[in-house]
Amino acid sequence: MGAFIEAIDLHKTYRVGKIDVPALRGVSFSVQKGEFVTIVGPSGSGKSTLFYLLGGLTRADSGKVVMDGDDFATLSDAERTRMRKRKIGFVFQKFNLLPTLDARSNIAIAQEISGNGDRDPTFFLRICDLLGLSKRLNHRPSELSGGEQQRVALARALVNKPAVVLADEPTGNLDTENSNIVLKMLRQSNQELGQTVLMITHNPEAAKFGDRIIHMRDGHVVRPEEDPQWSPH
């Protein structure tokens, strides 16, 4: 069986003033369908740039990302947008909730945007119940704790049953209790729905929730022993 996601020799450089700053220097790896992979590395290692490339949010300077047989490099902007809506659920460290909408509407907006017409009200309620949001759906973000806001953001990412969930430091702003809720829900969606999950984290304990860990440093994928900030204990 071929890989579900392939990163092939990815290079990306940003221009900062008059200086070129390489973010990725030939990153390659593959992910099988249904895997839960965590990506770790120090600040500046290229993790976030990789996240944006894997989500089709920006383009590589060279190399390519192939997801479920589709090469992002060959897709138009409109086609990439359509693919993101249909196949990918995003979870960010910043919750990105709309302040004027209540929790229910912030979750449901993902269904509106996807336009796939496949709404499952039973699944909607199940996700909210599993995340402890059932009694908070009528509250706006300003009336929710940080942990509750992140759980709303996670529900929004999962409600369309995307094939892939990309999570960028989803527990970065959360306490231990809420971190565990979010991580367990990501693992449950991976196991029960067969979703492929890629999670960026700097937290070794969070990284253990995955099936496999990819270590990054200085824009490269490296072996664990080459990542001095990594502590398995």
C-alpha cells in the first residue's frame, strides 16, 4: 500500500529584509493512512513551515507534497482550497474562533464552508459530548475558558470527518487537564474514524500520544539522538 501523505525533498526559504532564511532544507518522509504522527523539534527547526506546506496553505520553493494521490504543486489555488475544505481539519494553537458566534455556530461553520452537504447531527452532538461541550454550545468564546475554546476549535476540525487532521501545538496554551482531553480526542478520532493525524508539538509527553515521532532540526529531519532538546523522560 502506498503512502497516504508524502513529503518529497521539500525546500522553503523566506526573505527577511535582505537576508534569505532557509526554513526547510530537503525534508522527506511518508505517512500511512490512519497513522498518528507527531513532529517535534526546537523553535526554528521548520515545524510550522512544514505544517503550512502539508496543509496546502503555502507552496514549497521546490519538492512536493502528495496527499491521497494529489500533488499540491499541480493544483490551482482553487483546487487546493477545495481539497483543504474536503479532506483536512486544522487545529491551531491560537483558537481562531469567531467572537460574535456561539460555540455551536463556531463548530457548524466548518460544515458551511466545506459545502459537502454531508451533515451528521448525531456525530455533531457526539463530538461535543466527548469534548465536554454539550452544556457550553450557547456560549460565545469570551464566555469560555481557554481549554473550552480549544475544545471548540478541535470539534470544528473534526465535525466534517476529514481524512487528515493537522494540529499545530494544539495543547500549547492549555493546562494539563485540558491538554489530556484534546490529546485523547485526537487519538480517539484517529482510532475510531481512521483519520490520519499529524501533530506538531514541543512537548515530549504530548508526542507520546502518536504512533511515531519525526524529529526536526535546522530544517532537516534528524535522528532522535541528533535532537539535543528531546528528552524521552
